[in-house]
Amino acid sequence: MFENQPKALYALALANTGERFGYYTMIAVFALFLRANFGLEPGTAGLIYSIFLGLVYFLPLIGGIMADKFGYGKMVTIGIIVMFAGYLFLSVPLGGGTVAFGAMLAALLLISFGTGLFKGNLQVMVGNLYDTPELASKRDSAFSIFYMAINIGALFAPTAAVKIKEWAETSLGYAGNDAYHFSFAVACVSLIVSMGIYYAFRSTFKHVEGGTKKTEKAAAAAVEELTPQQTKERIVALCLVFAVVIFFWMAFHQNGLTLTYFADEFVSPTSTGVQSMAFDVVNLVMIVFIVYSIMALFQSKTTKAKGIACAVILAAIAVLAYKYMNIDGQVEVSAPIFQQFNPFYVVALTPISMAIFGSLAAKGKEPSAPRKIAYGMIVAGCAYLLMVLASQGLLTPNEQKLAKAAGETVPFASANWLIGTYLVLTFGELLLSPMGISFVSKVAPPKYKGAMMGGWFVATAIGNLLVSVGGYLWGDLSLTVVWTVFIVLCLVSASFMFLMMKRLEKVA
């Protein structure tokens, strides 16, 4: 899985892991902070939150355009510094007045602009590593590893945010509002770590940073010159992919809206027995250890390496057994905790997906990146088919709310339906997201790599804005109708991809 990849990949991936850990730690509690610290209504807090997310995904387009002119490495460095300033503003408790509110808005602008300079351009640099003929075949697997690194940060971030806030309250005696700032400070520390990793290993990837005559000449020599017609064909092909993935992200990011509403309103708020173990991040980490150790056991070439893998597997199983034997009664299940399953599945399933596609590649049967994207749309539709099955016999959201208010006994769905839905959605994500990023890095005309990677994030941003459609459907409509809307969107998008497949594979 990790063999024969350049060291620069791991340096860039780890630098990104640190940044993403800080970002998701901040995101995990930010909406709650807005309401607690400034007394905002849910709608107002949601508006600020959504605008911030929109900027985070729109501004990589500006960052990419700037990087195409001034260099990717330079923009990444400036981006880290700007983000650090933003998180630092958030880390300082200034109260809940006008000055504090203004500082918070300034911090959000800095974070979003810094992310715009950092995120897309780092991914362009990863893609540039694989522009040479000897590494070109490893591009897709490289982005799978890179994407897994992102989700390692996302997996631990929610738990870290909550635990650090609780520690500030109980051990240091800070009030609830001020305790939130300790969660934001984590992002500052994580960015320092990211910058340290970036500069410690910069020598391994300096040649793909761009922005100097030497690197520009080397890049020009490494890629073929494109005619204006070829450039146009590539840009059109990328725009077609962007149009499709909008609807994937619209469906996928229901995890923060209608799927969370479902968890809150239609899933039992408590869990017992084996099922309750799924809601402890330590148990999830042990499963990840087992998966990776099993892969290492089969791939290792020495007895020592196989022995270490077996020891890790036994140790992880022992931890899980101990946790199981010490389950005590019911475990409270809050709706947001379900969102930890997506990054967990990404981290756990990436080596499996890479092994499958590696085997197909060895036989000459690996699907092209555009086909993987189309398959990802179909798989996402299948995830919502699970939700249709989960919703059989349940009331509409408004009926459920009225029944609860009247003290009536209401039907609940098993948490396993939702856990399974996140599993299937993650399969779709692994087919689409890292493969899409890889496709952009490969197909984008050399002069417009930054801008095209920015276009990928703009498509993501538009999809995020369309997530709100799910909120408007949530009410008097049956749950089956709500989920069917997303099934139809995914299948129509997949059909469009297959219709355009020849055109897309021509430039792939």
C-alpha cells in the first residue's frame, strides 16, 4: 500500500493532517460557541456558519489563481501564517460584546482566506509529484493515502474539542463560554506542527512548489505542450466533472443536516451492549489498528514484521475485550457523534480499496477515474436506499415532533441503519473524492492547475450550499420522499457521467 511512494507524499500528507485536525476541532464546537458566547438565534448562528463554510471552499479558486502566478509553495506558506492569525484571534477570550464579535468575524475571514491559499495548492503539489512517467501510475493511490491523512485529523477532532473544553471547565475552572477558546487554541498548535513538518521535509518536494524560473523550466520540460484546442478540451472535461460532483456533495453532506436530524429525532438516544461500543472513538481506533495490521501481516516479507503485526492485532483485540467486559448500563448517544463514522470508515477502508484497485490494475482492469466517479454517485444513491428501508413505518418529522410533545410512544429506528448508511456513503466517497482530486491534478492544463483545483472546491462549495434543500424537505413530507430525492439526484448525475464518459476518458 505504502511501497514505492515518494517521501514527499508523506510529508505533504502529514502537514495537511495537522491543519485538518485543527480545522475540524474548531468546526466541531463553533456553532455551539456562537450561540453560547453571543446569544445568537439558531438561524443567525447557522447563517454565519454556512457563509464561513462557503468561503472556505470558494476561496481556493482565488488561491489557485494566485499560485499559478506566484508559486504553490509560497501560497501554502502564506496560507498557514494567515490561518494561524485567524485561529489566534479565536483563541483569545474577549467576552460577548461588539469587539469580540468583530474579532470573531475577522478571524473567520483570515481562516477562510488562509485555507483558500493552503488547501488546494497543497493538493496541486501532491499531484505535481506524479507528473513524471515513472510515478504517473501511482497518482490515484497517492491521493487515496493523502485523503486518508485528512480523515485521520477529522476522526480525532470532535472528541478532542469536547474533551479539551471539559478539561478547561473542570480542571481550570473556566466558564462554559471561555472554555470554548481552548478548543480553538488546539488549531494554533496543530498549525505550528504542520509548519514544522512542512519545512523539515521541504527538500523532498521543493521541486514542485513552483514560482521560480528553475522549477518552472523543470515543470515545462516534464509535461507536453498543449495546443489551445487540447487546453479547451481539458477545461471543458473538468467543468463537466465539477457539475456532477456538486450533487454528490449535496447528498453526502446531509450528514450534517437531515441525517443528523434523523439521528436526533428517530434514533434512540441511548445504546447498550456491543452496539454502544461503536460510539467510543477508542474502540474505532482499535479496529483501525486491526485492519492495518492484517494488511501488514499479508504484505510483510520478514518474520519480524509479521510478528509485530500479530502483536498489534492481539493487543487491539485485548483492548476491545476489556472495553466490552466493562460496559456498564446504557450509553448516551448524541446525534452529532454519528459524524465520527465517516472519517473512521475512510481511514479503515482506504487500504482495502487500494488493495482492490491495485489488484485490478495488475490485471489491466482498473476503471478510469471518471468511471470511479460515476460509480461513486451510484453507491451514494444506494446509501439513501438504506435510509428508505430504515424509514419504513416511521412518522413524518412534524408528526414525530407532535407525538413526542404529547407524550405519546413514538417508533425509533435502529442506530445500525444510520451506521450502515455512513458505511455505504463512505464507499461512494472513496470512489469519488480522492479519484476526483487525482483526475483534476492529472488533466488540468499546466498553466491552470491551481485554478482548476480551485474549481473542484467551488463545486464542493456549491454542493454545500445546496445541502439546505434537505432542510426544506424536512417537515410534512414522508421520510421516504426525502431520501428518494437524493437517490434520484445521484442516479441522474451518474447517468450524465456515463453519457459523457468517452469525452472524459479521452483526456484522462
